[in-house]
Amino acid sequence: MATQSSSTLHTFSVILPRTILPEMITVSAKKGDRLDVVADAWHMEHDCHYGWEISFAPGDADMSTVRARLNQDGELTIEV
């Protein structure tokens, strides 16, 4: 997963297989300024589960502004 950060925005991006559809992705804000990201193609057996835990320093990210999108090329982008 690639990251870019500035004082006001953190951007994370990753290319997922085209078999991963938007409804197969979960982004959850957790206590302690963390994001859990899971992409899971439950109908497949191999190369189908991806997961990341993203941690921020206390007060470094506004967790109420999390936005995620999956484009047609399979790139998942998360902005905080």
C-alpha cells in the first residue's frame, strides 16, 4: 500500500485484483486512531484476502472524514 501525507490529508492507495468488487471491501475506524481495511473475495480460495491496519499518531487524523473509493482499474484509494 502506497502512502502520501501532508499536514491536512493522508492518502493510501493499492491496486487490487479485478475480482475484488466494492461490496467486498470493508473500511472500519477503530479506537486509538486506527483504520482496519479488509478486501475479501469470499468466493475464491487463492489470492483473495487482503488486509491492512493503518495507525495514526493521536490527533493526527480526523477519523470522521474517511473516504474510500475503488476505481475501474482496481485501485483502492482511502483519504483521511
